[in-house]
Amino acid sequence: MTTNNKVTIESLDQEGRGIAHADGKVIFIEGALTGETVSYASYRKKPSFELAQMTELHRAASIRVQPACAHFGVCGGCSMQHLDARVQVAVKQRILEESLARIGRVKPETMLPAIYGQSWGYRERARISVKYVIKKSKTLVGFHERRSSFVADMQSCEILAPKIAGLIQPLAKLVEGLSIRDKLPQIEVAVGEHVDALVLRVMAPPSAEDEAALRAFADQHQVQFWLQSKGPETIAPFHPLNAPALSYSLPEFGITMPFAPGEFTQVNSALNRVMVSRALRLLDPQPDEHIVDFFCGLGNFTLPIARSGARVLGVEGSDALVKRAAQNARTNDLSGNTQFAAMNLFEMDEAKLASLGKFDKWLIDPPRDGAMELVKSITPGIAPQLIVYVSCNPATLARDAAELVQRGYVLKSAGVMNMFPQTSHVESIAVFEKAHV
């Protein structure tokens, strides 16, 4: 790396990096905040920009705070711990507004108030790396270091659910004593309301002694171990077999949602409840309406919509998730007004969309790639009056918003939901209404 002279940070980018200009280039500087004067060292140089890290802070901004985690700056799991939590949300709101304006060339009529949750100890789903370091005769359990394939040497984690964070070092000692310690690269965490599940990715079968050690650990720390030998379909419970089922609840709607460790759920169950509540208020489902939930997953929005009495179709690309969603509908006595269909929504066209029928309202909750093929398939005959769009990527939301406006919709409102505090991840929600001609 080459250390450079002082610069003043002008703003923050979508990754939480400080933006400055020097020698005709844009410099993106990790660890620097708006208004600060810093020195930096570049680790990647391109003709028009450089990526860098801050080497010295000459003048700090008032929005800078002391990171709570001792591993901040080394661990790649967080990028905003040095920024005041309230300001983090303001930055994300600005990123959403700028993305809509710059990429989509649209502006919401109203900006919704940001949704906040707890800033620490919120993360209930995670994939944690494991590495036995032969030279040190030591096992590391944690997230990858920033910009590296190395596993950070972590003793704690401030964003993981506290019980799971407290198991980082005990898990390292457990793995260190296993015969398959160099054949266990990952632990997937799934926290439920009544059980905490840890899925061990095992590249070789554990020995009888290994199995005994796992059982003892599970009993001592009140967790349930699952084993995964190959793909997600091989995930199976190991011990204890009589543990409660994984589940989360949506109390406002009287819903309990069982799930398996490998199935997608939101990492932040507390904020998920608030997010679902907001989405339902914006959607305002009525008993006589026919509504579709695209990218429905295991029914996170479908079932609360159904609780209103509306008829709901949940559409999802995964057959396994469709089966889980239908099962969850039965569990919550909502089979009477729910249906589910498996369909690749990234290969949608007008004919496929028309085959589903006409709906009064849509809810869309796509992955980071967005829902372009879906919104491009809207024709006047099947266009819903209202679309609520939940997004985990402002760029693809903005792109899709431009397409929806082209198809006769008005962006009525949008706002952010801080699902991932201390990180640069932006979760948002937007409401589109069909324009009256």
C-alpha cells in the first residue's frame, strides 16, 4: 500500500466508505466519515478511482463514536460501528433517496419515517467460518477478516444474539478437540424462539468420540446440533432429537412460523415484526380482495395478509419453500384463503404472469437481484391497483421503480428499515399506485 497526503471526506458511499477526491480521482476510504480530515493508504488503484483504508485521523467528525466491538476494523462483518447509530439510518435513507433519483429518476411523494430496532445483539442467523490453524495448533471460529479469506481471531461478537456470541470461544475449543477439526469449515446459526440450532458443515463423518463431545456440549449449553454432510438437502438434526421446533412468531397477527435451519428467514426477528406490520398497513388488505405475494418464501407476508381475510396466492421459486409455506398456512389455520405456487420469477413473461390471474394488490419481496422480469411483464389488463415492494438493494429497487413508472405507476412513498445495524446493508419499502388517467 502507498500512504497518501491528507484529504477531506465529502460524503459516504453505499458501503459506508468515505468519499474524497485527489489527483483527479475519486478515493473511497474505509473507516473515514463525512467532514473528517484523514490520511489514507490505497490497496487498489484504477484510472478513475482508488480503494483505500484510513491510516490516520487528523480531524474527527462529531458523528464518530467508539466502536463497541474489539474486532472492528479487522472482522469484515461490520462496516459502520464507528458511526452514530441514528446517523447510520440517516445515511441509509439518503442512499435510498439518491438511488431512486440517480438510477430510477423517480422521487417518492412521501418519505416514510425510518424503522429502528436494537443496535446490538440482534443477529439471529449467521454463517460462521471455522479454521484449524496447524501452525498455531488453534481453531478459529468467526467471520472472515475484511477483504480476506482468513478467519478473524474472535473472542466475541457484538451483533450476534448474546447467547450465540458467548459460544464463539467454547465452540472453538470444542472443534479443536474433534478428530474432524480440519474437516469442519462452517457453523450455521439459526436462533428460534424455543431453541438455538447450530448446523455443523462436516466434510467427514464424526467419530464416536466426536459424537459424544457434541452431545455433551449441546446438553451443557442448551443448543441443538444439526449436521450437514453435503448440500442443504443433507441437513439433519443430530442432538437432541427431541428439541422444540425452530420457529418465530408474528404476535400482532397471531401467527407462529416454523422453519428449518437451512430455510431463509430474516436475521433480525424483532425488526421483522415491525417490517411486516408496516407492510400490512401500507397494503391494507381487505376481506374481499385477491392479493399475490411474490417471492413469498415460507409465508412471512402471505400469512399475515391471509389473516385479514383476503385471498392470497404466494409465489416462490423454491419447491421446498412452497411446501413449507403451505405447511405453515395449515399450522395457522389459514389454508382456506391461501394458495401457493412454485415459479421461477426471474424468467417471468407476460403469458406466465397472465396465467396466474388478476389481483387487486401485489406484495413483492425479492432478493438482491430485484424483480425486473416480473414488473416488465405487467400488462394493462392485469395491472394491480397497488404494489408494496420490500427491497434489500436500493439499486435494483430504483431500477424496478423506473420500470413501474413507465408502466403507469406513481411512487407514493418509500423509506428504510434498519434490519442490519452497524452494517451498510439497506432494507427498504416502497409503495406504488396505479395512476388514474
